[in-house]
Amino acid sequence: MDPIKVAVPKGRLFTPVLKMLAQAGFIDLEPDLDPERRLMLSTPDGSWQFLLVKPADVPVYVEYGAVDLGVAGKDVLLEAGRELCELVDLGIGKCRLIMAVPDDSPITKATDLLPGSRIATKFPRISRSFFASHGIQVEILKLNGSIELAPKAGLATAIVDITETGSTLAQNNLRVVEEIRTVSARLVSNKISYKVRYPLIQEMVKRLSAVQGEKASV
Amino acid sequence: MTKEDLLLQRPRGTRDYLAGAADLIREIEATIREIFRLWGYSEVITPTFEYMEVLRQGTGPESDEMIFRFFDREGNILGLRSDATTPIARLAATRFNDENRILRLAYLTNIFRYVEPGMGREREFHQAGVELIGSSSPKADAEVIQLAATVFEALGITGYALDLGEVSFSLGILEDSGLSPREQRLIRGALLNKDFVTLKEILAAAHLPSETQEQLEELLALRGGVEVISRAKELTKSSTSQAALEHLEAVCELLPDQVLERVRIDLGMLKDLEYYTGVVFEGYVADIGYTVCSGGRYDRLIGRFGADKPAVGFGFGLERLLELKAATAEDQKQRVVVVDYNDPLRERAQELAARLREAGHTAVVSLNKTESKEAELNVLVTADSRFEIRTKDQERTAISLDEVVDFVNELWG
């Protein structure tokens, strides 16, 4: 039978996801694993394969059925807007999607923004829907990194970004004014794989949920 | 975009079908049309556009933005056909208003939806399907499900499976759950998207007794072989859900074994078109990541047009079948004999082309040298009334029309 393929995100979720997969008995942890060089891992019997891909590419792999399953942050899923099944909240990679402004800004909430204000973000889709739902007209600028720099450089009035501890924001003299939502890593599946390979997919859901349960009870 | 940019582009979500694909799609249509005919379903053709009010009965007010719309000169709002079933429901209600009459109708048509194009989603696509109108019996559901399976078989698609559900099952569970209408709506949205994380979150936030919460979670995601129906019967007290389960069970009992072995039960299945009222089903194939066929029972749609008639039907997405078939199809390039001539022998060339066509071969009389040169099989009519036959790897001369026809017969069967 074909192996079940799972897309694993490189980046901030990489280490916690691998740890969880190891605890659930899918893989052995390799201490010097370099995600920039390796592209794939698998169980010894080859029945589960793990493809290491860029976080934002996970939903694409899953929607098109190139993999059966994937792990992705809720931020990435919301931004991608792809059609897939969200199976379980893995409870790892927890952070907050926030709107922040410079410390010395008079703005204390989203509705203080003047119409036409520029917002820098890696999440244009999420930002657009957040501001639209508050009836605020802003201009969204999609940047690919170092979002914190945008207000300092005079590019944007505010930013929308994710933060785990808030320390990067503090270092860059930024202050959180809105929490858009909390996000965490999700196990997602292709819609047809969910039907065709249901028993094996359920097995992964159970094994990962069990690991999560152990953690919660510690 | 400038006008020059637009000149060479198709609108988003549309396609050109070139010779090979167009032939294949017509072949698929012919196979399906023949199956429908053998099963007693007669084809109907409805207008490409309808009054908005008609189409809206099918999409529901919340999804009517998916309809491409425009005005006529009297100011009426018109829309392009956004699904095949709704116009047929209108037609059935207005033309066949006889109490006990059973109607078996079929369609092969294009559909237009203003959606974001993506995997397996186009703004214009083609569907072939049936509507069985006038019976609420499980026998009618079983008939169309068996017909859908027959279509897969006739097309030589062996790896298909069918998911079977009943939309009123989850409706009953939710009505009995004590959840607020808003929570129920959110849960239906989550089930439609198979978003089990949101489902769990809503249930967790609803402050239900933990036993009820677990039961709901299990019931709304129940999936497996036919045995899950009995499991669901034990777990639910809702009379709506019990009735749904009994109907579903009856349908399964009526299905022949070779269809039943393809069936999985998915009790959480909901549909994006809101007119479905009972049994729903989806056909899919492991090789492509989306549903190939979709259908179900809609007992109230025709009633919205003034004639209360129960009905059940399904539609196959032809682009999706094309994708499945294209992978296995042989090179579909059409074989053409190009007949060329030296002046003034055009008449003789015409005569040869006519004879070849009579024998069932495609033949054209050449219009320029490129056409002759690119031909897989070229015949030149020469001044001494001979025929120089040239293919990629052989050349020979024939002295009569019959000899040419015999040669082509032998070469191409």
C-alpha cells in the first residue's frame, strides 16, 4: 500500500512537531537533523513519510493531495484559505496574532486608525478581513520579513504579526493594541484522503492526541 | 490591463478545449448519455440564463453572489445557470404537474459560478446528471446511487468509492442538543468544511454536560461501514435522526452487493447547496483530490416553484472525469488522409476524398503545401492519374482509387 505522506513545516514549528512525532513513535529524533538539507523522513517500515516543506506551502501540498496530511499553524491556514479538513489542534506552537504600534503612538485600539493608514504584515488576507470586520479602511502592505522594521522606517502606522512572548516587539519599541486571535498548530488532511485513508488518518489523530494528553496532564 | 493584454486571454476560471480534450469530453458525454438513456432518463435542455429569482431558489439567499448576473432591457435581473437542478425543478413544477407521475430526466450542460478559481474549481464547468422526480421512497435513492455507480463502471473508472450520508441526521441531533440556533449554525458550517477543530471548540464553549459533549462529537463525525448506522441508532434519541437512519438503512438494503461494497457511511456529511433534505452522496476516486460526483434528495425545492414533489438526483463533473480519463487515454490524435493534386486534377482528388470518407476514413483535400507536408498520410494525384502514397516510413504508387482505399484500410484498420 502507498505510504501515508505528511507535510511537516520547517521554521518555528519544526522542532516541536518533530518532537511530537517522535513521542508518538513515528520517527526517531536525529539531533543534528538539518531541515535545509533533508527533504524527507520516514518510519523504518516506510509506511509513513514526512516531507519537510516551507510552512506556507503545507496547505498547498495538502489541498492538491500531494500529501495526505500536514501540520500547519492556524495563522498559515487562515492566510492560505485552502479547502482541507482541520482534524485536531495539536496544542503546540501557541502564539497570538496581534496588531501593534510604536510605543509613542497615540493609537490604543484598531478603531483609532485614520482611514487610509498603512499596515505592514505577512498576513494580508487575515489583516484585510480583521479590519473589514471592524469597518476600518486601511491599506495593507504585504512584506516578507522584518515586519517590526516597517513603523520605524516610516513605511507603516501599525503592523499585524504573530508573537509568542512579545519580546521581539518590545525590543523594537512596539506595543500590542489588539489581539486578533490565538493560533496553534493543527493537523490537517486532504478532503479525499480523509475519506479514502480514514483508518490510518484516525490512527495518527489518536496517537498525536495521546501525546498531547500526556503533556497536558504533566 | 490594457486592451491588448485582454485580447489574448481567457476570463479567469474558463478553459479552451483543444482537439484531443474536446474529443475526449464528447466521448465521455456519449458514454454517459447512453447509460442515462438505457435507464430511462430523457435528456432536457434548459436555458443558459434564467431569472435571478429562479436560480436563487437553488443557491439560497446567502450564496446568490455566486451567480453571474446581468439585466435585460426591461430591467429584470437575469443570471447564468448556476446549477442544473434548479432550472429542472422549475421545469418539472410548471410542465408536469400530475400528482403521481414519475419523471426521469437527464442533463448534460455547462454551469457558471462566480467562485475563486482553484483546484477543481472553474467559473464555467460541465455537468452530466439525472433527476428522479415524484418518489420519496428509498427505492428512488437506491436507483440513482446505483446509476451513479454504473456511470463510473461504464467509464472504466475502477477505483471509485461512494460516501453516503443523510443531512437530517445531524439536523435532528443538533435540534435535540439544547444548543442555541447560532451555535447550531456554526456547527453546521464546521461540519460542511470538515473542520473538526472548530466543531470541538464550539461544543467545548457551549457548557454542555461532558457526556453530552462527547456523544455529540462522536455522532457528528461518525464514519465507517454500514455498521455505523446501528451504532448511531443506539446513541441518538432524536426522532428526526432515527427516521433519517432508518431511511438510510433501507437505501443500503436495496443496493446490490457490488455497489454496497463501494459505500462508506459519513453521517456528518453536509452539502454546500442548501436544498438537500435527505440522503446525500458523493463519489470520488483516490487519484484526484476532490469529489467527482455529488447528489442527494431534495424534497422541497420543486415545492418552491408551486408543485410539491419529492426528488433525488446527482451530477458528475465532466472536467473532473476528463482529468481522470486523460491520464489513461491513448494518444487521441485524429488520423487524417491529406489528398493533394497536380493541376488540373482537383476533381479526381475530390473523388478520392469522397471514396475514403465512404470507407470511414477522415480525408481532406489539401489547401497548401504545409498541410500536405505535415500529414501523417499524404496522397498525391499525378498527371498520369496515378496516386503517390507517402507515409512517414513508406512510399508507393497506386493505380486505382480502390487500391488507395485498400491501402488505408490495411494501414489504419
